Amino acid sequence: MKVAITRPEVYHMESITIARSYGFDTFFAPMILLRPVEDPRFDSFIHRLFNGEADFVIFTSANGVRYAFDLVQSQEPFINALNHTNVVAIGPKTNKSLKEKGITAKIIPKEYSSLGIVETLSPLTDGRNVEIIRSDRGNVKLNESLKRAGALVHEANVYTGVSPDGFWLVRAKELIKKILDGNIDVLTFTSGMTVNNLFEIANEMEVYEEIRRICRKDGKKGEMLIAVIGRETERALGNFGVNTDVIPRTYTFEAMMDAIWRKINSSG
């Protein structure tokens, strides 16, 4: 069973290890490469945090934690300041990254998504300063929904996601060829950008319609399964007319692998 993994390159070995623990063969081809960005709003965030003006600080990914710390010269005061406010982690992986830095996340939503954060924080944030630390490709609905709940929302971007280049672009094209040849059993996506970039590269290779047709399955059974993490990723696929076969209840990579395994074994 060949499972294609399109997560960012920083998750290369971790993803393969998890997938193999379920007995899957893997083909790793990240559709996103992560890069740091400089955002002047981060300095404003630090100023508010150190002055005790940040009521909630939201980290929407483990990468956000990592890149935020890369921007901070004096880490101990940063850690202390975060521990004196309400830190929100979008899920267990982000929470783990925070713990490794010595930070306690006071809030983790039941649903590990932007919507989960909104549902958890909306009753708490009227008139409060809410800081969002994330990539520049983040879900704007998080900001908009918290503003509607009365929050004073500030966002600072600490990293970005770019399309694969160099070796990883070659790898992405190899994945698309494998899909065309019927050599991928399960195609996985972890964000809307992984979806968009795969179809963009397919378009550059002039095989967009073929890839879309294979992903859509056109009503046929027994073909490549599509698995995703999160409703936003599912919606991104829907923009290409592609339905999702597997979406785990818990929005983690391991939960997705488990859901794939259960789907395959339940269908015989």
C-alpha cells in the first residue's frame, strides 16, 4: 500500500516513521517548503507581551513556535512573559513544542483547528487583546471570527510556505508521474496549500486535467484514496471538484494514518 505524503519537508522522517508503523510504504514529496519571514508586527507583539497587554497568545502550529523563538534574542524573558498570559495551542503537536520550550498552554481546543479555537475563545475575548502567531498563509477566518466576538486581534507572521523547488520540485513531479501511472494508493494532504501546489505543478506539467480526473475518480471504485486533515483542506480539494475519502476526527497526521488503515481494512 503506497501512501503519498505531501507535508512540509521538516516532517520528512517523522511522517515516514508514523506511516510505516501502520504498515504503509511511503513516497514523500512535500508540496510546501517552510521559510522564515520578517514581520514588523512581531516587534509590536513583543512590546505588548512584555507590557502585560497580551491577554491571549495563539500558536496555530509547532512551526509557529519554532520560528517565533528564532526571532527572539532573549528567550528566558520571552518564556516568562508567555507563562504570565493565556497561551493557546491549536493542538497536541503545538502544545508539545511549547512544553519543550518551557511554556504551559492554558487552552487547547477540542477540535484542533482554527474553528476549534474560535469556538473555545469567542466567549472569553470580548474587549481583550488576542495575538495570533503563525504563517502568512493562515486562515483569515480565525481573525474575522474573533473580531466578531469583540476581540482586539493582532497577527504577526513568523514564517511562510512556498512552493517546492530544487530537489523537492523534482520529487513533486515524480509524485505526479506516479499518480498518472497508478502507482499511488493513497494521496494525503495536510493543508489547503498542499492541495493548491500539487494542482499548480500538475498544470505546469500540462497534466492538470488528468490528475484532476484521477483524484475525482469519476464515480469509479477501487482507485486512489484521498485523505486529508481538517475541513479547510477538504474545502480546498472541493474547489477542484475532488471529494475526500478519509478525514480523521482528530486533526493530526497520526490520526489520519490510523483512519486510512481503518478505511482500508474495513473495506477488505
